Amino acid sequence: MRDEPRVRIVVKKGHGGGHHGGAWKVAYADFVTTMMALFIVLWIVSQNDVVKEAIATYFKDPGAFKEGRAPITTPGGSGLLPGGRQDPQLFQAAEAAEREERELQEAAERIRQLTGEGGPFAELKDQIEVTVSPEGLRIELMERDGAPFFKIGSAVLIPPLKPLLENVQHILVDLPNGITVEGHTDGRQYTWRKDYTNWELSTDRAQAARRVMEDSGLPYGRVDRVVGHADRMLRAPEDPMHASNRRISLLVRRKIHAVTGEPPALPARPAAPAG
């Protein structure tokens, strides 16, 4: 009798997701992508305002991806579009804005040193506020109780405002930017004169500050805007009579906007009261 053919069953053992599987590769790729995104965010956070604004403008303009266009470039870089294509005018504007930012920050630090420990005006530390903002370098010179800058109801300066302005001028003279001088009063109203109000007083005080700086060496024409705000822009609106409302503001305006290439707009003038 012929033997029956024997059936052989072969069982192959697969490796599944073992050493040679692909599942871990997907997870690793996700991890690398996440880390790359994190590093990009950290890099953006560490950049100055010019670079941040350039990146924001780039992603807000979908048309920037078209061939040959670049919405903004950053100094020292190779552009944002492939191939490093740059708009020379925007590149120069960004470079100038970055240089201007550095100069304003340096001037701000020098002014702060005037009222810092050991500075010549250390006793006025609480009466001077120096900030650098998108509009430029702003210096607020504020009165406080017992330490006025002007005679009451007058534009006549009281020391130490005059020597303080002279020292500030020696720092600002190195900057080419235009300067706005603003005068502010508190909410106290004149009752004995109808032809002279806080509008006239705030303007006269701003003019007095301008004359001190120009007499001490600031080139004529650097102050190209003098504004009296009266009591329309109170620093302490909850207390209209607060001494800090009586102040002189010096604004060293930025010359150029990093993205648009145009000078920043001047702040609007407050409207005079009717009547």
C-alpha cells in the first residue's frame, strides 16, 4: 500500500513591532518635529522687537511666498524667502530701526544714571520716568509734593529742573531724532483770570523747558513740536490734583518704522474743550 503524502505545516514567526518595526520611527519623528518647533519659538522670543515684527509681518502676508517677493528682511540675515531674496529698501529700514533702537536704549540708560545711586540728581529718582516704546524715548519729569518744578500757576522754573534739563540735553544732543516737548497741569482751574487757563500754562511750561535745552546747546530745530495738554492727559486720573499730573514730557521720536519704512505717526492732539 502506497504511503499517503505527508502534509507539512510551516509556521513563520513574525517580529511585529520589534527592533525592525516602524512604529518607533513615527514617534521619534513627532518628537523631533516638536523639539524643532520649540527651538524656533525660543529663538523668536529671544530676538529684539525688529525681528519679531518682521516675522509677524511675514506670516500675516500670504502673498509673500510668491516668487521674488519678500515682505521684510532682518539685518545680517539672508532674507525670509528661499534663495535669500531681499527688498533692499526694507532691509535698510530694518537695519536703521535696529540701530536706532540701540541708540535710544543707550540714551535711556544714561539718563537713568543721572538719578541712580551716586548720580547728580539721585534725590529726584521718584520724579523721573524713562521708557523706550514704539513711539520713541519718553522722559517724564514729574513734580511731587514739596518738590515742584515751577512756581504755582507760573511757567517760571524752580531748581533743580533747569540743571536737570541741561544734563538731559547733553545726552539727547547726540541723537538725530526730532523731539516733542509736552506740558501737563493738574486739575486745578484758574478762577481769577479768564484769558489764561491750563491750556496756556501747560504750553508756556513746555516752551520754557524747550528754551532751557536750546540755551544749553541743543541745536535749534531739534525740538520741532511743542504741545500743551492742560489737564486732559492726567497721569493720575483718579486724583486730578495729584502732584505727578504736573509734569514735562520729552519724547524723542523714532525716525523710521522697521516694517513700513515710514516715520511713525505722531500722537494725536487732544481736543480743546468747547466754549
